[in-house]
Amino acid sequence: MSIPVDHPRYHSLRVRERLAQAMQAGVVAPEGLCAHGRGESFYYLLGEQTIPSAQEAARCAAALFFVAKHPMISVNGNTAVLAASEIASLQKVTGAMVEVGLFHRTEERILMITDLLTAAGVQVLKGEAERLLPLSHDRAFCLRHGIYEADLVLVPLEDGDRAGALALLGKKVITIDLNPLSRTSRTATLPIIAEVTEVLPLITSYATSLTQSEAISILDTMPDPVWFLQAALDTISQRLSHVLD
Amino acid sequence: MSIPVDHPRYHSLRVRERLAQAMQAGVVAPEGLCAHGRGESFYYLLGEQTIPSAQEAARCAAALFFVAKHPMISVNGNTAVLAASEIASLQKVTGAMVEVGLFHRTEERILMITDLLTAAGVQVLKGEAERLLPLSHDRAFCLRHGIYEADLVLVPLEDGDRAGALALLGKKVITIDLNPLSRTSRTATLPIIAEVTEVLPLITSYATSLTQSEAISILDTMPDPVWFLQAALDTISQRLSHVLD
């Protein structure tokens, strides 16, 4: 299964291999690999970079964390495998609690992901999950004193239905998703169209130096969610127009 | 692991689940799921349809099969799981031989995919594979009396390096790939930018009614490969420009 080092997409194939191994260990659901592939396409279309509008979104995210009373970070298998230490750093700066939230939920996977996050320095909220989200299926499960009572939830790489259910409950929802057309992105209060390992440290960095007056001023002028989506779509359109030149 | 039927992307999730099961059975490589996800994104961007330029490409593919002396179809795990019976129909009409070609090659997977194809009515070429393609890694393996001696190879869902190696050997290469920017698509003699289960029956249907003079006339006016890529990119650009309206 080793990837030939002379392959032009070596890095991308290595990340896939890491996720494949995590899947074989049971941490990532098989469908998580498909979801990752979808993200890869959009990352490529965006020029494999964090575009300026996403940097602006990261700044707004830092401000939302600053003023939130009960901020949560919902972490699934893909996020844990790709970005456990980046989550730990963001948690230290924002004081947000971390809850494991899974689309394909089993207690075994919850425990494995919790262990993986804990090993990276994340403090994971534990407890008895209840069916509290307005969704069919096991996706409805979350912790009462965690995501259910939160006023702000950051959901990197989340399923669109689950992100939508959180918004329906009146929470501010920050998503991180490379697809500006996904239901996840279109549901968010603040959609961050960016690669998760690149943009989490950016949020952390903004949050580190933020003052209260800066946070309030950022939120006063925060663009509409659609502005962030359109900026990403415009970037893709511009790139497509001269990619074969 | 069951998908809630009220989920708005039920069909797409079901196909993923099928591939996930095939992976657990060892037929599809884990990385094949990522590759499928990449395709899903582009399918969505293209409007989940076979665009007119891809229909034209299918007509050209039928003509290339008609005039080929030794046409081959290279089938990997994803293609076998998604389109075994469509491959069988195309083989019947074109007389092309089918060879199993894998990026993540093991003899066990070759046998499993061969069985799966055979059960669907495909005649699979067998023999002792040799390192005949100009590639590092086990990707170099193919059959001497199969792909190595072919003048035309159809490679649905192929890795870009492998498609490139076939082109280097002077073969005409028809690719089926939803990503118009992939190296696979940009390497092809004839890049078909379409979903494999939709476009294979279209090629079969064109091939069924083709006469020699029609085939020659189609090939005389066959567009440049870049024309097919640009047509797909234009479709995506147009869709992106008013998707948030």
C-alpha cells in the first residue's frame, strides 16, 4: 500500500493513506473517506490555499468565540485524525469545551476518538448522550451540558443535516468546510470555506491577541454568510476561466 | 450504519455505503473511497447530468472502438463495483477485451474483481502480469497480450500516472473521469468528463448502431482533447455564477 514518492500527488495520497489507516483502526467511518475526497476537489479548485475571505472568516470566528457564553467545538473522526493538536491549541485559547459528535455513531468510536483527542492534549467533555437534536437517526445524540446548551458551536467537517439542526435550535454555528455549496456551508451563521488544518491555527492566532473592543467591532461589521460563500465561488470561477491557458 | 431515508443526499450516501461495503470485502482500496468523493464533487458541479460535450465524447469513443484493431478496457475496483454490468454490455458490442488494472495491486484483489466482473457477464483476460508500463511501483504491471499490445485503451476512473504511461506508449487513451482538471483527463486522447454508470451505456448505444463510414466521419471531425475539458469547465463556471441567486 506504500505510495510511490515520485507520484505528483504524493502529499494528497499520503493524507488519504493516513485516513485509510484510521478507518481500518475504526476511528474514521468508511464514508468519512468519501467526504474527505469531496473536500480534496474543492481544495484543488480553490488553489490549495486559504483565500482572503476565509482569513476574514477566521477573524470573525475568533470574535464569536470571544463573546460566546458557552462555546463548544464538535469533533468527528476526520477532524480528530487530521487536526487533534490544532483543536487542542484552539481550546486552550478560547476556553471552549470539546464534544465528540458523530454521524455514524457507536460508543466504541466515541471512545477511540476521545482517546486520540486526549492524547493530543484536548479536554473532552464526557457524559451520557441524549436524543436532543431535532433529527432522526443516531445523529440526534448529544450531551445536555455540552452542545445542547451551547450558544456557539464550531463544527468542522460536519454533516449538513446536523449543522442545520444546531442552527434550528437557535445556536450560532461556525462551519469549516471546503465546499461552498454544501448544505453545511449554506446553513452556517459563519461558513469558513477552508482546509481544516490550515484555518484552525489561524483562528487560534486571531483569538490569542483579540481585545473585547476589537471583538465587538469585528462582529458589528461581520459580513452576511452568503458573502463568504460567494467569495469562494468567485475564486473558483476565476481559476476555472484560465486554468487551461 | 444505515442511512436515514429522510436524508436529502440519500442516493449519494447509499452509493458511498456500497463502496464502503466493497472496501470491507477487500474489492475496493480505501483510497478508492477518497477518489470517489472527489468525483462526487465534480458531478455535483456539473449539475448531476451527462453534459452535451460528454455525449459527443461518448459518440467519438464508439467510433474509436469501431476502428481499433486491439481495443482493451482497463477495469479497477471502483469501476467493477459501480458498473460491472455496463462494462459487460460495452464489451459485447465492441468486442473489446477487459483487463483488471489496479493502482493498489494485490493478486487477491485481482481475483476478487475478476470474480465480480465474471458474475456480471464480463469476459476477463487472464495471464501472467509483467512489469511493462514505464512506471515505478506495482502500477507498472499489465498483461503483454492485453493492455501492453493494445492500440486503444478505455480507462474509467484511472490514476493519472497510469493513464499517462499508456499515452507515452503511443496508445489512444479514452478516460472517463468527472474531474476535467485531473491529470487523467488532461492526459487522454479522448477525455470523457462524465459519471461512469451514465456514460458507459451511452457509448454502448452509439456503438450498437454505428456504420464504418459514420465512424470515419466522426473521427475526421473529432475535437481536440482540450475542447472537451474546456466545455466541462465552462459548464461548471456557468453554474457557479448563479448558484446562490
